[in-house]
Amino acid sequence: MTENKEVYYSDYLQLDKILDAQHPESAKLNVEAHDEMLFIVIHQSYELWFKQILYELRSIIGIFNAPVVDDNEASMQTVVHRANRIIAILRILVDKINVMETMTSLDFLDFRDLLRPASGFQSVQWKELEALLGLRFQDRHGKHHYTSALKVPDVDRVKHTEDEDSLLALVSKWLERMPYLNDEAYWGSPVDRPEDHPFWKEYRGSYEESLLEIERGNIGLFDIVLFGKEAKRDRRLSPAASRSALFIMLYRGFPLLHMPFQLLMSLLEIDELMASWRTRHMNMVHRMIGARVGTGNSSGRNYLKAALDKHYIYHEVAELNGLLLPRHSLPQLPAKLIHKLGFSGVNDVPA
């Protein structure tokens, strides 16, 4: 048996490497630029947090890539727990901009030109994070240029990540497998079309009655999202996945749907926090450099604004909130299904 070696704090954390990794360009040229150290430390810490988010995200994707994802096992609790950790980290990343904003425009101009053409636009880990969450190449703003400033190995790394299964794609497949709306034990004879299913038939009627006059167009969206009718746009969530997600949102009070609902809400919160980070970053850039181009020769604030508008990843999940009914208007579920969703015992299943 090998004797355990004593672990020393700085050796374990490799602090010699980390604390010797800040080399301001201004110091190399003997230029006075006090705030470049802050600029470096903040961006290095961002990349460390990106690494942790990617670590958590890949573990979640690994769970969803399993042949079977059992909602009753601990794996779903693990997914939600790690998704919440990603959310906690993203909150930190948004708040860190407060520290960056202690640097004024003149402080930044002391060293800004020394950074060209380096730019946050070259963050490979951020591009990997977006891709693994579900942002596709064709949905990116400036997609024809977003790898042009990268070195060849980094381009290959990003492209490889884009070929992997994204969380959005895997969640869609997981939602499609939800059995409760397709089980004859609960609903009787099967139906050929989902819109003829007794639940959705009743729900659609109640939803249409609930619409205000100016909302009448929503019934068309209802049919596109849930039944795939006249779909003229490329949707990431299939109609089957959308029906399952909406069902989970509607009946989240049942114990069996607690974790799936929390997962859906965590996706929306991740999207919201990433948008918050982009918004804070955009406003900070505008305050710091106004209408000037970024160090990577992007259009600065204008580029960031366009990316903010296009880079919502889970907007189709958010869209389902517009198809909800109040609890008092929901269809009554079959007794057997209520029993199943409530974690009831197997020996007292209602007839």
C-alpha cells in the first residue's frame, strides 16, 4: 500500500502557476496602466468559472445520454442540482461586472490599444458553453465571422463541440418519451392524431375560450407548437416534446413532476442569466468605448446588442407559458393517472 503524501495548500492549488499568470502588456513596455492587472484577473477568473460550468454541463449531458433516464431515480435530482449550480455561477459572473465597472474609460484607454486584436470574442470556452446548451451555428449572430479570429486548433475545438449532442436536443428527446399522455391504461383507445386526444381536445377548447379578442392569433401558435400544423419556422422542440413540457408545467404540483418542472425552469433561468450577462456587458462596453469598435474589430455595442437578441436558447420553452390555463380551468385527469403521478402504492390502484 502506497503511503499517502502530505498535501500542501499552495501545491494542491498550484498557486505558483496561477499567481504568476498575470503579465500585463503595459508592464512589458514600461507604460503606466494600473487597471490592466484588474482587467486580466477578472477575465482569467471568468475563464475558470466557464471551465466549471462546462464541467457541470457535460456531466448533465452524460446523464441524458444514457439509454434510459428514469425520473424516479437520483439521476434527475443530480441533473437539477448541477443545473442550479450553473445558475449560481452565472449569477456570480453577472455580479463580477460591478468590479469591472470600477475601471473608467480613461483607465481602459491606458492599455486598450496594447490588446489588439485580442478580444473576449475569442473565448473558446464561451462558444463551447453556448453550443452545448443548444445554440446552433445557423442561429448565431455573425456566424460567418465568429471563428475567423481564432487559431486553427481553437476553431477545430469549437466545431467538434458543435457536433456533440446539446442539452436542448437531449431534453427534447427526453420529453418525447414521457408516457403519461400516450398510455392507453389512462386514456382508453389510442388516437391517430394528438389533436384528437381527449386531453388536448378539451384543453384546446378551454384555451381558445380564454383568449381575448386581440389574442385570437394565439390559437394558430397553439396548433403549430403542440401539433406541428403549418410550421413555417425551424423549431427545436418537437410537438411531442412541447406537449410533454406544457403538461409538466400545468400539473407540476404532482410529486412525480416536481423534478421535471424544476429542470425546465432551470433552463429558463440559465437563458435569462446569460442574457443578463450579455446586457450588462453590452452596457458596460457602451459606457467604456461609446461608438468605437472593439479590440477584436467588432462593432462593439452594436454587435453585442444583435447577439443578445438572437442568442436566447430556450425561447421555445418560455413560449409555452403563453399557452397555459389557470388551474381552475384545467382538465380533470383520470384517477389512475392521478394515482401514478402522486407516487401512490401499487396495491391500491383505482379501478
